[in-house]
Amino acid sequence: METPNAVNVGFFSWPAAGQITSPFSMRKNPLGVGYDFHAGIDIAAEAGAPIRAVAKGRVIAAGQEGGYGNAVAVDQGNGVTSRHAHCSQLLTVVGPLVNAGDEIATVGSSGRSTGPHLHFEVRENGKAVDPQLFLNPG
């Protein structure tokens, strides 16, 4: 767990409309026993709701990713990547540039999930960082 580079703080738009139901932190495993580290945030949303790119970047992954289910990863540059997981439908492929606000997927419950929501992660130079620090508070 790292503190993000100050240049990147607060520059992402929100990836989906909804409330955060699980923060970036240790938590009781919702699908098993014990505790584990939740390396992103979960945003409650209805199945089929749009998931949007949070900033300009290039799609570097789009497909099935094990427990993440259907997921899209975007490289925003400066060592920052975002991942949007548990999607129902992927609306992009690997390669294209996307802009903040472009619809890239729809909310679902694929992979290891307890119900429809968006699991959103941010990594800086490969290290998980709290996505809320990157999201524009406005």
C-alpha cells in the first residue's frame, strides 16, 4: 500500500454513479472466512449501469480476469493504471485510447462477486493505492 504521487491526486472522474460500499482496507472476506486486503473500492450500482473511463488513457486489458470476472484496465500514463472489474458487458477492446467519461463497460457481478457492483482499483507503478485519493471530490 502506497501513497500516490501528489501530481496524480484528484484528477480522475468517477467511474460509476453510486455509493462506496467497501473501501480500500482490510476487510472480512465476503465470500469466505477470515480477513483479506481489499485493494480497491466497491461502488454499488444497478446491473447494466454504465462504467466510464476515469481519465484519458490506453486500454491495456479487456476480458476475463479470474476472480475479477470481466474487467477493463486502462493505462493513464505516469505509472498509473485503473482496473474496472466484475463487469457484465465489456464495451472496448485492448488498444484504443479512451477519454474520461467514455463508456467502457457495464456493471455486473462476474467473477468472485456477491452482487452487481463495480470494483475499481488504481495502481501506481504496480502498487495498489487508495482509489479515493485519485477521484475528483466534486
